[in-house]
Amino acid sequence: MISRLLTNLLTDRLKNNPAVALLGARQSGKTTLAKSLNGKYFDMENPGDRLKLDLSWPELESNDTLCIIDEAQTAPDIFPRLRGLIDARRKTNGRFLLLGSVGPALMTQVSESLAGRLSLLELSPILLSEMPHHLLDTLWLKGGFPDGGVLSAAGFPTWQLDYLQLLSQRDLPNLGLPAKPQVTGRLLRMVAALHGQLWNASQIGQSLGVNYQTVNSYMDFIEGSFLVRRLPPLHANLSKRLVKRPKYYWRDSGLLHALLNITNLDFLLAQPWVGASWEGFVIEQILGFLNAKGLRANPSFFRTSDQYEIDLVLEGAGKPLAIEIKLTSSPSHSDMQRLDKTADLIKAGPRILVTRTPEPIESGFLVSTNLPDLFPRLEAYFHD
């Protein structure tokens, strides 16, 4: 079994809170991680487990054994009862672990019933920082879902397409997405084609026959299911005119590649948009790593109207950290110079160019490095 980076943070939160909600995409490994903690497990999508939990409430009132409730968002009636059990013994920690495949914005029961009573954590699909680094290209191509092919030769891309079809036909409608599954499928393919580009909801709305407000409301559900990440633009007080539209990135590169009919690495490398795929992959690896370490980074991107751009800006540890991402093994001096000049506009501290270079180069605040070498640098920076 893959050792998950989030394990230490999860056990720490359970020690210090009566309940923890572990959220993340379906099939990202939440159940496997939770069961490794040896608690009493109930799956709310299993009618038998629902009944067993109902009959176990008296025992849970006095028992300190960890109670694990999977797909908790499908059983909203349990949240008021959980609140009562927690409040009856508020100082007893580590009693409940709730697993959910929708974000807090969609899991309204958490915000309404258990606010202030639990800690929220998010589990990403498998990250490069959790795998042997020589599997980087496999992870980039197939994505990090354990059953999606990253741990075996089978799965990709059939598993990913089946996964998205299930979400479109069952999960997203159950959450309240009003679009028909066929419309959702078209929207997902459009978002894949626009991966990492400036968002234009009106353009997509014209293709779907709806207005831009409807498109944005659909995207709230898709983002809330951990399929895409909305990266906002950095707001800075500059004389230059700044781009104000967000970008959307597919959080799992395997889902992106399956939607775009990519079946192998050679085919991926031949695509004109391969740089955008690599950019999104690196961004998600960075943010997934920081999240698993419990480090808050406030991510955004920076772009001016005259094309000065930084792919990822991280705030939360002093001066902003500027990260530019390029798919090359031999970054040029001009790449470094342009990053340095653009980072000056936002008064950034460290400026890091992430490529496929085999040898990191460091000169003051300016660093050129590869993705595996970046992780310890990030941890050191945010701990300073």
C-alpha cells in the first residue's frame, strides 16, 4: 500500500479534535487510509451499514473507539445526531472520522450542523511526493487515482472515462447539478480543451445553449466534486493592467488525458497543448504536497495585459513565492531573466523555474529546479 503523506496530519487532527472530515474525490484513497486507523467503519451508501450505524448510536455515546462514516454527505440525517454526541463529551477527541466526496461548499450539513466541532482535511489522489520519482511520467500520463492505472499497466484510460460517466449520470445530479448527463459530458470535454486557459463562460455557454451564469453555476458543482481547480488571478496594486479572469485546471492529469483521447506518453508529447498539461500537473503536485503537510499557500496566478506572467504565486510565508513552469530539460538564461523581471513586479521573494532539468541551479532568490527537488524547498520555505 502507498504510504500517504496526509496520514501524519490526519492522526494529529484526530488527537486534537472530536471529529475530522476527510474530503476528496471519489476513489482517491480515503477509505483505504481511514480503514488503516482501525476504527469502526460504516458506509452510508450501503443500506446494511446505515442500519448498523442507527443501532449503534447508544454504544457511540459512551465508546471512545473511532467511528468512521464513509460518504457522509449521502446521509444528512446523521449530522444533528453527531452534533449531540460531540457536544455531550466535547473534550473527548478522535471519536468520529467522516469521509466525503464533495467539498465543504456542497456538504452543507457540515457547515450547518458541525461548524466549530470538526477539522476539515482533503486527500488528493496519489502524488509524486508519495511515489518513486522515476514514475513521474506514468503519474503525469495516467493521473493519481489508485485504480486508474498508475499502480498497474491496466485501467487507463477506460477507468477514467467510466469514472466521469458515473459522476455525470449519478453523483453530480444527486448533488443538485440540474444539467442532463449528456450536457455535463460536453461541458467536461470543453473544460478539458480549455485546460489552463483564461476562463470564458460566455463562450462555453454559447456552445451549450445556456447563459454564462448557468455555466458558472455548473462549474461550482464540478469544482466541488474535486474534478477541477479554479485558480484566481493575483490582485496587485500595479500601474500595469492585470488579467482578472480565473483559470480552471483539471486536478487529475489522467482524467484530462482520457477526455482528450490520449493513450500513451508519445502521443501526449506530440500535442500542441502538452505544455498546459505539464503546467497543470505541476501546479496540482505542488498544492497537493502543501495541503498534505498542512501548509497554507493561497495560490493564484499573475498576468498583465502585456503578457508578463507567473504560472503560480504562493502567499502565506512572508513575501510571495513566484513559480514558473516549463516543459523543457534545458531552461534558458532568458527564461530565468524573464521570471526574475516579472517577479519583481509583485515584489516576490524566491523565484523558482520548474522544468525537467536534471541539475538544480540556485543563485540567491532565483532557482531553476525539477519537481522532485522542489518539494523539500517548499517545505523549508513555508516552515521558515
